[in-house]
Amino acid sequence: MSRSTASPRLTLALLAAAWLGVLVLSMAIGSHPVSLSDLVTGDATSAAVVWKLRLPRVLLALLAGGGLALSGASFQTLFRNPLAEPYTLGLASGAALGAVFAVHLGVASGGLPILFLGSLLGALMVSLVILGLAATRRGLATSTLLLAGIAISLSCSAIILFVQYVSDFTKTFLMVRWMMGGLAVVGYREVFWTAPWILAGSAVLLFHRWDLNLLLAGEELAASRGVDLSRLRWVVLATVSAMVGALVAVTGPIGFVGLIVPHILRRWTGHDHLHVLPACLLGGGVFLALCDLVARRVMAPAELPVGVLTALLGGPFFLWLLLVRRSS
């Protein structure tokens, strides 16, 4: 077997092992010490901590991180820009704006479906603006679309601040805390809600892996090989919007996972989306679960929101990518 095919498969195998390892590690580590003997002997407190708190949390982290990394990898190919991801393109901010409006209006008390509807509408709104710019300005540079996404993100953030200002104290506190991004859940409701959206979205993106591979060679070549670029943009943006909307409704906006993970993994998998997309699904989950593990321990017994930690990591990484692009 050649090295070009063996290396990505080895990477996927190692990522799968890391995925399982993080799953076990996150269940074992926390402020409340839990040993295997406690679970075997049926200690009620330890069992509740592991099965109702830690396991749902790490499963949510694995799903959310995988979905965000997969979305980032798809966007970087679709817009042919290494800085593209749901956070920098404004989709996450649009989803957060929709969810914040739902909280402000009081309809979020209807549960996750209502909160998701607000998040999905916000993400789709941003997607429509980006597609509208691409459609009305033929030949518009992808870097310009990225700047437009950043401008939209800033506008959404400004509106969110205004909504927080006019809301009462309780709602404002909920909004501010939720905007930091977090994975603290009790039970499996959020996991069962998120899993279908992430798995279905991953299947759709993986189904279009050959179109994305052709797009790497340029839009003209992809079109000459039969790729419907307009349809591909719609499919990818709609799929990512649904995934991001589902995630933001549960976790709040968690930034830069879709920027950091794909760039790291492409060094080992190459650019073939047959390998990149599954690697991002596994590696993104591992990355976010480890970040959450650090966030839980760095200020123990207090807990740092994981979105704060990913933002602290993502900011310098974003600047590094800018410097690399300029020097290349």
C-alpha cells in the first residue's frame, strides 16, 4: 500500500482511538473523584455524576466539535479561503441573534425546538445575504465575501448588545452567559436533539465530497466537469446553517473550532475530502472535548466557559493564518 493512501487511513484510525480515549477520560476526570470501583459497587453519587452529567457532556462536546470542524472544512473549500468558517462568516452570530431574540420575546420557554427555530432562521438569513452577494456580483472575490461575513457578524453582535440592553436583568444574564458558549448539560435531551442534525449534515457533506474535491482545482474546472456551482453553494450553506443552528441553540456560539481543526488535520490527511471530512468529524470532537476538559479544571472549582477558551486559542491562530497567507 502506498504512503499516500496509508497515511490518511492511519490518521483516521488514530483519531478514532483518540475519540474513544477522550470519551473515557472525560468521564473519569472532574471535581468529584470517581473510580471504577465506585461504579461497580453501585455508589449512587458517582453513578449520577458519570451517567447524568459527564457522559452527556462529553458526547455533546464530541458532536459539537465534529460538526463545527466539518462545517469549517466545507466552507474553506466552498469559498476557497483558509479563513472561512461559520464563526468568521457570520453564520454563528446570525444563529446567536435569532436565539437571543427568542429569549427576549419569551418564546424560548417553549424549549429547544423554538430556540433552534430562531437560531436556524438567523443562520439562514446570513446565508441568504452571502449567496445574494455572490449572485448579484459575479466574479466577486472570495476574500470580499469573507469580509462581508465579518461585517455581518459585527452587525449581529451589535444588535445582540442592543437586545441585551433593553431586556430585563434575568434575561440579560441568561443571554450573556449563553453567549460565552458552554457544554454543561444534565441528561441526554440535548445530545439526542443535536445528534440527528450533525450526523445528517455530515452525510450530506460527505455525499458531495467529489464536487468539493473538484472545486479545489478552481470554479472553471469544476464547472467543466459537471459541478453545478450554484446548487453546491445552496446545499453546503443550507446544510451548515442547519448544523450550526442546532448547535448554537444548545451550546451557544463556540468559535474558531472550524478554523483550527481543519488546518491541523490537512497536514496529515491531505486535501481529499474523503479523508478530510471524517477526520474533522472525529478530530473536531476530540479538540472540543479536550478544551472543555481544560476549561473545567483550569479554574476549579469554578468553571470556565469552553467558548472563552476556544476564542483565546482561535484569535492568535487567526492572526497566524493571516501572516502565513501574506508571506506566501
